[in-house]
Amino acid sequence: MDPDLASDRYMEFDTAEDDAFLIQRIDSNEIIYCPPKRKYKLVGRYVMGDKLGEGSYGKVKECLDQDTLQRRAVKIMKRKTLRRIPNGEQNVQREIQLLRRLRHRHVISLCDVYHNQEKGKIYMVMEFCVTGLQEMLDKAKDKKFPIWQAHMYFVQLVDGLEYLHSRGVVHKDIKPGNLLLTSDGNLKISDFGVAEQLDMTTGSDEITTSQGSPLFQPPEVAGGVRTFPGFKVDVWSAGCTLFNLTSGKYPFEGENMFRLFENICEKQLEVPTELEPALRVLLEGMLRKDPYQRLSLAQVKVHDWCCKKHPHTEEEVGVVKSERGNQHATTILPYLRSHYYASDSEDELITEHELNETRNQVEHQLQLSPADLQEKPNGTSKQQRRRRKPISCISVKSLTSCKQS
């Protein structure tokens, strides 16, 4: 703090009524916070942890299976919130029914479902993923992956889609935001809220509706065609996803929904010239306007670009770290400690000065490369462990020098 400002602790202002009121300057070391208490909560056999994310349907928290000690993710939704979303409750029930029948290494697994009638909540317990492709793209240079890394994820996506289509399921909303990664880099297709189960006895994949994200919708959906092949919808959105992963752009864009759909239907596809010829041919085949001329998933799988081994010429885009500094670190332990090792001692207090220091350390650590972190001396890591204090959801405990004016 500037010494001149620090010494000037009181400033007086005149109001319109010539009444004076006083503003007192408080040093950051004098503002005290009390970290929130970790409230132990059990849903079924799962111990609840911190929030991982939040969407229009509800929030997602980390949880721990008490029987197997496996980390899980639980999606928590309120029925009153779902009722305000068009087809909200139907989409959730459809997702639950579909996931209960699906089991594949590249499809997110549903472990348990709990209904709390008293609170009007639905808990969907699923396997835990450390990040998503969209989150990684947002932090990546030029918003794209190296070709070899994009190829690795795309091959897994095609494998997962092939399984879904073999079970008569059209996902309808393939995009980077719905593609998650486990700690070992295994891709998982998630979010089946708008997916559709086909009648396998008809031998046809014709569908009539699609509610996916606009940027990834095919011309037959944007143009309002009455019926269209469902599997080719997934091929188109997978092509848009590959386009995005390798170029950092979208095949078609528009300043509003009308212009976007107009461009999807009428504008000619322009594949970036910097992409290799085999990849450009694949994208052009997956993004053909006519769904019946579009490549099938089987053709995509055996395409030259998919079968080719790509050299690791560029640095990998790593998993995005969280505010905790390590995306893989569990959030369950503080809740277990507070439940099994509860102490009657006073709550730990932290000053705003310490809070800002901790934030700066975390921000600095997130900017460092793995090589920089390895070169750090042991003394630094010891200091980081000593500084490990909560930096979110804080409540004011006391203001030691604040006087009423």
C-alpha cells in the first residue's frame, strides 16, 4: 500500500445537506475472514464434495463412493428448474433411460440415480472426468489442438459414435463441450439430453427433430426439412468438431441465428489451406450439404487421415488446472476431515493480505510450464503447502479497526 495513502486513514466528504460522513481506510492485514465449514453430506452411499461446474439444468459436484472409494461426478437437478426449461424433465428422463442401457469405453457411464421427493431433486451419479475438450481449447494457443492430439481424440469419438449407432442411438449434440476426458486421457461422450433412441425393427434411421447446438447443426436441420437421416446428423456435428479442433474455427458462423442457418444451408464450405490435403478431403466429405452424399461413419473410420499415424511435432495441450492448482486433486478430503476429526478449537482465520498472496501464488503457478515447476526448489513447495488455505466462499469474520462514523 502507498505510504501516503496508508497514513491518510480518514477522508471527509460533504453531502448536499452539509452533513459529513466518514470513510475509514482499512489496511488489508486488518480484514479478517473465516473459511467456510465443510459440511459432510451423504447421498446414498456417496460423500459430496466441491462443485465442479454449473449449467442450465443444474450443478455438478464431485463425490466419493464409500464402498469402492472411487471418485464420481453427480449432476444435481431441481424439478422446479427443469419445469421452466422446454422439455427439461423429458430430456433428463430420456438421458437416464439411455445411459442405463449403454456401456462403452468412450461413452460416459451412469452409476446411480437418486430421487429426493421432499426436496424435489434428482441426483445422477456418473463416472468422474477431469476436464472437457472445450475447456482445453479455451486455454490452448489459437484455440486448437496439435494435429496428432486432435487425431487421437477424433478416433475415440468415431469409435464411441459407432457404438451408439449400433445401438440405434442418435446423439444429436456432438461438440467439444460434450466430450470429456478421464485422468488417463480416455474420451467420453456425454450429455444425452436430446439424444433419440431409434426403432431398430424399422431398419431406418429417419428422424424428424434435432435440438442440438446451432453451430453444429447440419443443413437439413437448419433448413427445416421434415425428415432426415439421424446418423448423418452425428457425422456432420463430428465433422464440425474436427474442424474446430484442428483450425480453432467453425465451418459456418453468423452474427445471429438467422444468418448462421442461412450460411449453413447456402454458403460454400471453406477449409483452411494450412490443413493437410487428407484432412481437408475428410472434412469436405463429412460436411457435404446433402446428407445422402455425406460420408458415413464407416467411411470416416477407414479414411486415410484417420488411419494415418501422425508425428508428435507440436507440444501437447495439457489438462487445464483449477484454482486448487491440480485438476486431479480430490475435493472430498476436507469434508471427511471435518466429519471424522472435528475440532472444538476456534475457526482458522485469514487476512485479506494473505488471501491476495495465495491468489497471486496460484495464478503464477498456473502460468508456469511443467518444466518450470520441476525446476523449483524444495523450499518453494514447502511454502506453498504452508500457504494452503481456502480462497473461495469466504465470509467476513471481523473488522478489527473499523469504527462507526
